Amino acid sequence: MGGSEIVLIIFVFLLLFGAKAIPDIAKTLGKAMREFQKATNEIKREINESGGGLGDDIRDIKSTIQGAKSDIQEGIRTHTSDIEKDIQEIKSDVSQGTQNITTTITNEAKMD
């Protein structure tokens, strides 16, 4: 708002209400503004108080998720290790079987 607009508003108030009513109107308006500010501050305080509990809930959820993630990773490592052991056993069995077949074929070729 510019200066000329404020002067115009004051002039309109003087015309409508008169010079004697302006202080009462200003007092009432100031009181209403204070009440509005109190209500606004109260709402902000309530939001901040209830929001604090929300932060704790979020931290709890995050902690639970991290724990589950760690459990899953450990389970994957354990199963991967078991699978690697099984693969090594299979390789060993295949190698042993290949050697047995090679030995058998070599022995039979010598007999013929």
C-alpha cells in the first residue's frame, strides 16, 4: 500500500465514523489482532508439540527398517555362502567322477 492509499482510507474512516469513534475502532481492531495472534501462536505450539512425537515415530520406523535390512543382508550372505559350498562340492564330485571315468576308459583301452 502506498502513502496516498493510506491517506484515502483514513479520510474515508473519518467521514464514516467521525473523529471521536476512530480511537475506539483502533482499540477494538488492536484487541482483535492480539486475539488473532494468540490463537495463531497456540495453533503453532500445538502443531510443534504433536509434531515432536511424529519425529520419534519416524525414527522408530527408520530403526526398524534398518534392522530388517541388516537381517535380510545377513540371510543373503548366509545362503550365498551355503550355495557356494554346494557348488564347490558339485565341482569336486564332477571332477572326481571325470577322473574315475578317465581311469576306467584308460584301463579298458589297455586291456584291449
